[in-house]
Amino acid sequence: MNTPSPMAIESSASRIPEIRVPGTLTLIGLVVGLVLGLVLAGSPKAVPVLQVVGPIGSLWLQGLQMTILPLVAGLLFTGIVETIAVAQAGAMARRTLGTIVGFLAFSAVLGAVAMPLLLKFFPIPAGVQFAHADDPGKVPGIADFLSSLMPENVISAAAADAMLPVIVFVALFAIASTRLADEPRRLLAVLFEGVAGAMMVVIGWVLTLAPIGVFALGFGLGVRSGGAALGALAHYIVLVTAVGTVVMIAGYVIAVFGGRRPLPAFAAAILPAQIVAISTQSSIATLPAMLASSRKLGVSGTTAEFVLPLAVTLFRATGPAMNMAVAVYAAKLAGIELTTGALIAGTLVAFATTFGAVSLPGTISFVSSIGPIAAAMGVPLWPLGVLVAVEVLPDLMRTVGNVTMDVALTASVDGGTRAEAESVPETLH
């Protein structure tokens, strides 16, 4: 079997410039804004402060929004090209990739189903009110969803912030580019990689101002909502984390049934890697611990050394589910009732954009991953401007869930490979 070295499979994320985001300061900005808003709630002094602070928050959100479309186009193109290259790398790569694609589709559907149900039984605390924003646009129905799949004019669709048709076009364009000769294919790959890298730098600049922008949004939220704002943020963290927990539990199921490992053995082997994941909040930094967990499970060294780096690069199992959950929650905060067509559109975008996700700080991936989903569903961006400040807590579940699924995937591929090898003598009789 021709299995490439894992070091030969390099994600575009590894070539993106390093970006530092003031996550702690952003959270402090939110807390200070909320507290100050609570103190001035109902006071005449709040009105002139809002007249100054409100436009600052809106300007910061516009800075985030302007980067989303070119960023998604660059990341999605390079992600699809790299995924197709992996699929051509051999039988083990195809088995791994098939499992990844299937589970990511399940994860996207899970988010679209689970979060509306959770919000039905555990609604957002009453009294939460954001600043009035511009009309977010039409929430797509089934007919709108079907008609938007293929854009008549991709330039017009991009100008109108119609995310789904642009994503369909970029995906088809990326697939078509793999049929070109080597030289033009490489030129296109370098172009889109450069677009993605430049946009990540710009979004890094914008997020440097996140403490100020989130302070402004938090102040407005505190003035309008009072104590209900704090309850809503805690409610959001619990519900989104619950969706990620379902994905993590699915990892144990895959390890038991796909990897043929006893549940106690898998739970004991994965625990050290989960602890490292919590402390580092990075799947890449947890890779050595995941390799150790795989050895404890008796996974072939060849399989572990190939599948785990590939999984860290391509497989963000919690991404579609938790990203979709955040977008649905943002819609509720904005008072938008999502149609079936909107949920289907969001699910497709959540699934597709996962292949262009990057292993960067949660604040950056939050904006680049959830912004397109919200846009596809007709959800405004301004609720995300506040939610991004508390992403550090759900991001713990994202990392732990992804690490658990990465090791479960490795065990499953190893189990399938061994079962296939054991069946060969039987077929020869």
C-alpha cells in the first residue's frame, strides 16, 4: 500500500502567518462593558454614552464582515484541493477520508437538529435585547434555498453577500482546478493560498481591536438587557457545549464499534490526551499525547503515524455541529425564526467550510467559520460580536471533542484495516 509520510501532507493552515488575538483582554472588555451597562441601565446618562459607543461597535463588526467572503473563498479552495490530493494517496487515506467526510456531514446535521430542540425546551432568558440593526435580509425558504444553489452571476452573488451560491461556485472551481496541468494548478493554489493568508492578517488586525469592539457591544447589551444579558451568555455556553459533548460521546461509540476497542480501555487511553487538550486548547499540541493514547490501544504504529496527523489537519469533528449551534443561537438572539430552507442552507455551508477551517485561535476560527453559516441563513453578524468574547469556554469542548474523535478515528481505521487483512485468507478458499 502506497501510504505517504504524514509529514508530506501539509495543510495550508500551517503556512498562514502567525496571528495573536487578545483573548483575555477581549473577555475583560465584554465584562467591563456589561457591568458598566448594568450600572447605567435606566439612567439618562446611558443615552449619550450609547450614541458614542454604539457606532464604535458597529464599525468593528463591519471590519469583521468585510473579510469573510474572500477569506472563505481562499480557505475553501485550498482545503478542497488538499482533500482531493489526500484521497489519491492510497487505500488507507481513502478509508480515513471517507470516515471523516461521513462524520462531518453527520455533525452538521446534528447542530441543525439539536440546537433548535435545546432552545425549544430551554429557551433564552427573557429580556435580552441587542441594539437595533439593519435588516439582516430575507431568511431563505425551501424555494430560495434550491434556487440559490447555482448562481446566475457569481460576482453579483458575492456583492449581495449570498454566501451559499459563492461557496458552491468556489467548490466547483476548486474541483475543476485539479483537472488542470501542473503549472496552472499550482498557480491557482498559490493565488488562493495568498488570498487566504492576506485575509487572515487583516482579520488579525481587526481582532486586535476586539477588546474595544466587544466593550462597545457589551455596554449596549447591558444597558438594554440588564442582568438578563449575563444569564443569556451562561445559557449560550451551556447549550453550545452540550452539542459538542454529543460529538465527543460519538467518539466513544466509534472507538467501540468501529475500532473494536472495549469502552473502559478507550476511556482510560484517551483521558491523558483529553487533559493535555484542556491545558493547551490545541489539537496540534496534543498530537504527541494522541499518539501515546493510540499505542495504549494497540493501534498499528504505521496507522497512527499516518491517520493522526491527517485527522488533525482535516478532521474538526465538533466544528460543523457547534458552528451550526452558534448560528442558530445567534438567530434566536436576533429574533429571527429560521425556516427549513435556512437550516438546510446553514447545514451545507457548515459542512463545506469545515474543509477550509484552520487550526488557529478560537476567536479567529469563530469568525471565519460561523460568519458564512450565519450569512447563508440570513442571520446578522452582530450577535456573534458578543458571543465571540466567551468563545474561550466552548472552545475547550471543541478541542477535547476533536482530540477524542481523532483517536477514535485512528482506532476505527486500524480496526477496519485489520478486519480486511483477516478476511483475505477466507476469500482465497
